[in-house]
Amino acid sequence: MRPAIRFLGDELIERIVSEGRHIMCKLGIEIHNDTMLSLLVDHGVAIDKNTNRVFFNQSIIDKALVSAPRSFKLYDVLEKQAVDLSGFNVNYTPGSAAIYILDGKTNNIRRPLANDYTQYVKLMCKMNNIASQSTAMVPADVHEKISDSYRLYLSLLFCEKPVVTGAFTIEAFEVMKNLQVAIRGSIENLAAKPLTIFSCCPTSPLKWSDVTSQNLIDCAKYSIPVEYISMPLSGFMSPVTLVGTLIQHTAETLSGLVMSQIVNPGTPILYGGSPAFFDVRYETTPMGSISTMMIDCAYNEIGKYLGLPTQAYIGLSDAKHLDAQAGLESSMGATLAALAGINNISGPGMLDFESCFSLEKLVVDNEICGMTLQMIKGIEPKEDFPSQPIFEELLKEKHLLISDHTLKYLKGEEYYPGKVLSRANRSRWEEEGSTTISERAANEIDKMIKQWHPTLLGDDIKKELTQLMEKEAQKYGMSKLPQIN
């Protein structure tokens, strides 16, 4: 039996969804994109042109829910299936778009550079429990106008895993789409075997900007999957109650769903988000808050009730270093998310309110992910009945270390972490240097990056990717791309 957790009953889910839909229709959603407004008018939606407020109707919401796919898959750069976003399947991906990196050598934060990003991508090739990459940090040594496309370029160049990404400008989308088409060979092949998911973020309360609305339009046009990242802040930019925040999240997310589906019915989507329970004491948005985690798991239940695949920013920490708080918050979030069956869990590697990335934490979080993936396999009998023969052998041999039953099931019954976690007794731990988890993580990073080997993507495609990126960089005065090791 697969273990599971629930926070909402079906009756409460129905009331939350009904209220969210009511807010969409009666109070409306503010949308600042002329193309989207025109499309909505064409589909019979009422609009207040003075305020750009769109008043949806129940019919168009129903149609969008019918046309949205129940699931979809992601494929790596070599067109192999890598991620299955269906049912209660659980997949992990790192957190995204950190503006700082925690330098493992100095233990201080600084702005990341292209070389940091390249190290991260090479490391991701070795993260066996994390199914996809994300554009995890923003290099400071490239023009801000190409920071989105440059991160995707490096990810596709140095690692074969699919990528969770996004565009912070309207202009960036075109080159990001072209980078993917260069790998797939055609727009049709890209639609058939998606390589990325784009994050599209409404602005709380109840608003979509020009940029994010255009991102929805552009992604839908090419059948590029999107995840809606609604970010209500309980007690600040949404009601303080968890139910009230869930109502707002529902309205913001369903409005994005309608927008995608009217552009291109059948566009793959994830019912996602990155809400937080606002901490009025410090004026912060703690991702490690238990209430934040409960909201994430609860809206996942709403998404599944609506028949949609889900996503959440959970399993990350607000700690400033790789310390006990980081382990506590990250492991609790990852565990709850796995038990809830969130399909795409965004968080490994992230610290400090989603603003700082740590390679050392990524390596540790990979082990947390491995444990939770083992956990949701549940407990099933494996030649345990009748049990008498096994116990007869135990009584006879005084151990079962080399029994046929042990050798057959040993590996499947436990998750064995790598060297970053110490399971040695104290004397052996002392003999091996009395290392801390941070020190062991740093050692593993060095080994893994040295073991990295180039992807199997063709050299001609790699050359085309670089040419596309160089051309884009030249538009913004960069004569060459940063030199990377």
C-alpha cells in the first residue's frame, strides 16, 4: 500500500473550488496583456476596459478543465522519457532562479557566475534522485536580458535531463524556444516530446502582468508545458486563514488554466504554486513554515480533485547555511510532498527564502529525495508468508546475512545513501577524519564534477546552440559569452 496524507475532505475541496470560481466571475482577475484580453473577448468573457479586469464565466472555466491534459511526460535531450507527471508519481527538481550562491569554500553568499552554473549542471548529471534540472541560479556575469536564455543554454549543453525554467521578459522566450527546437529538430517534435516546463507566475492578489500573460500565450502556441506559480502570502497578500489562501490560489491558478487553454486547447499544464504563510514578526515569507507546507499539500489535493497534474515549491529551507534547520525544513517538506503525491516537487538546493542556492545542500537533498522515494513504495510482503521457514533458518544459522531471502530482497528494502551521510560507528567516523556533513558534501561535489563527461548530444547541435546564444548575447552588447571551465 502506498502511504498517503490528506489535509482536505472532498466537501471542503468542493467549497474552496466553488468560491475560487465565484471570485473569478464576480470580482474578476486583472490582466495586463492586450492580446490575451482580445482572445478572452472573442470567447465571450466580460472585461472592464478601464481596469483591465476580466470577469470569467462558469462555462469557459468548465471548458478549460475539460481540455487540459490529465498528465504529460518530459523527455531528455536524447528523447528518452525522463519524467512521468501522472497520478501520484513523484518527481523532484531543484529550486529556481536564486540570485545568490552559498560559496562552499568561504561559507559566504555571493552573486553566482557562469562557472558556478556550469558546475551545478554537471553536478545535476549525478543527482540520481532528482529527475529534472531547473534554471537554479542567475549568473551575474551575463547581461540581465539574456540571463533566462543563457541558463537554459548551459543546462541543455552540459546535462541531458529536462529543464524547469521560465522567461522573465517577453523577448527571451523566442531564443529559449529556438534552443529547444535546435535539439528536437522541429516544432512538431518538441510538442510531441516536451523538453522543458515554463513557470508562469500571476501576481497576488488576482492579477496577471503583461510579461507572464505573454509567456502563457507563447508557451501554449508551441505546446510547451507550463506550471502556474501562484504566490499568495497568508495574512499579507491573501487571507490569513489557510482556507482563504486556498480560495485565492484556486482563482489565480484556474485563471491561468483558462488563458492557456483558449490559446491552444490541450496545452500541458501543472497545477502549481509557491505560496507562503507571511511571518509578520520578521516580514518574511518562510518556505519552511509548516503552514506553508500544508497549503502546498492542500492545493495539490485540489489539483488532483480537478484531475490535473500538480507542482509545488516545497522541500526547501529558510536557513542561511547547511545546518540543522536546513535539514529539518527540507526533509519535512520533501516527506509531506511525497506523501501528498505532488507530481513535480521544486526545492532541492535552495536556502534563504528561495534566494540562495547551495551545491552542498543539493547533494544532501538528493539523499533526502532518495529516502522519500523509498518511503512511498510502502511496505509489501515478499515471500514472508508462511514465515516459519525463514525463522527456522534464523534459529539454525544464528543470522540471515547470506540467506537466499536476504540476498534477494536486501537492496529493495532499504535506501542506501552515498558517502555524504555517515552511517559509520563513531570509531570508524573518527578514523575517516571526523568530517561534518558539509565537508562530506564538498568532497562529493569535487568527485562528481571530475567524473562528469560530455553529453551524447551531437556536436552539430551543440554548435547550433552556441551560435544561437552568441547571436542573442550580441544584441545586448556582449561580444562573447563568459569563459567556462
